[in-house]
Amino acid sequence: MVAASLALLGGCGHTQAVGSDGILQVSLSEYRVTPQSARARPGPLILVVRNYGRLTHDLVISLGGHPEASTKPIAPGQTADLAVTLPAGQYLMASTILSDQDLGAYGTLTVT
């Protein structure tokens, strides 16, 4: 039941499309990765990741449970850039420090 609830919550809201500049702004906090749903074209992408939380977070991009790219830990109030080149697929964006992902700090990045 908890997994079903999390799946429904992850699907709430709108999908943010990455513009022609190939830059996606991502914010992190203790319980959220925003946007929770994003769409981009295959190829180069820059994620500008800001930690708005009170604790240190990171951002890991994974496909099928395998990490593709990640930031270093980001201190509260700090920003990190993550440059990636992604082929088509449905990626998980998650903060993996402590139990962030279990608490809802994840989103999806669909590359089509």
C-alpha cells in the first residue's frame, strides 16, 4: 500500500520540459526533488541542482537501478552542476544520502 501511495504521489503534478538550452533546474530538500517529472531530448543536458534543505543532499541519475551520473554531496544552500549525455530512457532522479529516497526525495526524467 505504501509503494502504491508513493507511486501515485510521484505521478502528481505536471511534467517540466527542458528547453532548447538543455538546462534543467532541480531543487532538493529533505522530502522532495523538484521537478518530480521532467522530459528532455536525448543528448547533452546540464542539471543545475540547488539544495534548499537543512541537510546535505546529492542527486543521482539512474536507469534500471544503475547509476548513470551523480553530484557530489551538496551542502545546504549550495548549488552543483551536473553535465550528462543521456540516451532515450526513463531515469530516476534521487537524493541517495541517508534515507532521502524512501522519504520521497525522487523524481523521473524521461528522455525521448
